[in-house]
Amino acid sequence: YHNNLFCLAGIRLAPKEKLEIPVLFMPAEMKIYKAQVVIHVMRENGENWPYKVTAESNTDLIRNVTVTENGETRGILWIYPIHGTPEAPQQKTVVIRCQARQRLEERVELLLMGVMPGAAALPDAGNSAMNTDESPDTPEVTDGSPATLEFLYELQYQSDEIRSQLDSLVGMQLLQKEWDTESRIVTLVFNVVFAPSKPMRNKATLVVQCTAGGLWKFPLVFIATEPEVDDVINIVAVGLNKESIVGFKLTSQTR
């Protein structure tokens, strides 16, 4: 959608009837788009509502009605602001592999294509999806690039069960950001820590949002392979049909 005005007139609604308004979003660039859906309702017979708008009337009501010269209500307005955030195409899967009971720490470079530094700041940041992350480690990163670019990121999991499994095993921190003005590609360098306690294979999604506009999703796969053998237990037979016993200790890593 663009900043054009489209008018649909003469739509008749019966009492309690629903009106569906399709909205088509086809972003051409990675920037924020804004629009408004405005619905103006008037009586079919052309009569006004008996309610009169005065100086003592509710401020929100005055803002959402159209009145005649004598103050009677001519129509009612419903205004729905729409903010469009373009999302980049599906990115390649990043595989993080580590042996169980080991600790992996490596750098991962992710490319953000088509960043628009000249766009406006993110509207209503307090209501954005990034701020719904319950983790306190989701940072906002700013540096002195030609046009200051700010990024929000978070790890999303397929279920709360997977989140509970990986929250204490996975850590991600944004180390640096490189901006190429010609190609409009931003390279984000993350430090990833993976310390699995047992073999597993779980998926996650790293969601990156630029406050100038744009959303990028990077699929991640965390794979923990079988751990090394702790020890070899040799049992020597003392004879046919006779039991041989060997003892060994197991130490629990938790309570």
C-alpha cells in the first residue's frame, strides 16, 4: 500500500453485519510503510443521530464523528493505522554442531540484504514483536555508521518445551556490524555459545529487525552429537554359570 486515498462508497450494512476490508501489501524496499483504513458510517435514510456534540462532549468521541452545523452527529469514523514491515526472503540454514558434554564457541556472520538507512525510525517500538521477548539479553545496537542503524534481535523456538531445553544451553551476542554502502549489505557478526549436556537436534530462528525497516529470519539448527565414552568396563569370567561382579561409581551433575 502507498499513501494514496481509496474510497469505497455506497456499501450497505445491515444491523450486526460484518464488513471485510482486504489489505494488500507488496513492499518494494526494506523500509517501513504506513497507511490508514478509515471507515465512515452514515445512516441510509440520510438522517442524523440525535446525539449533539458540544464542548463538554467526550474528546475521543468528537475526534471520531462528523457533525452538522447545528452540532448533530452526521457520521461516525473508525480509523485503523497500519504499519507494514517488509520481510526478507527465506535465508539459508545455519548449523551449529557440538559434541554433547563439550562447549562450542564460534563466530557466525549473517548478511542483511537491502537495508534502507534513510527510512524513518521504527514506529511504536514499545508494541513491536522484538520487545515481547521475555529474555533480558535482547539488546539494541547502535554505532556510528554513515546512517546510524539500529538492530533488535531475538531467538525464537518452535515451542516452549524446546525453549526450556535450549535457553540454558545456547547463548548469542552481537559482536560487530559492518555496513557496505554500495551493495546496501549489513554484515552482523554474532558470537554463538553452545554447551549441550546430551545428544539432541533442535531448530530455532534468529529474528533480526532494523529500526529503519525490514525483518530478516535466519533458521538455525543446533545439533549435539554423542558424547565421548566415559570409560571401558572389563568383566572377567570366573567360570561357567558363575556370576562375575564389577563395581563403578556414577556422579550426578545435578541434585
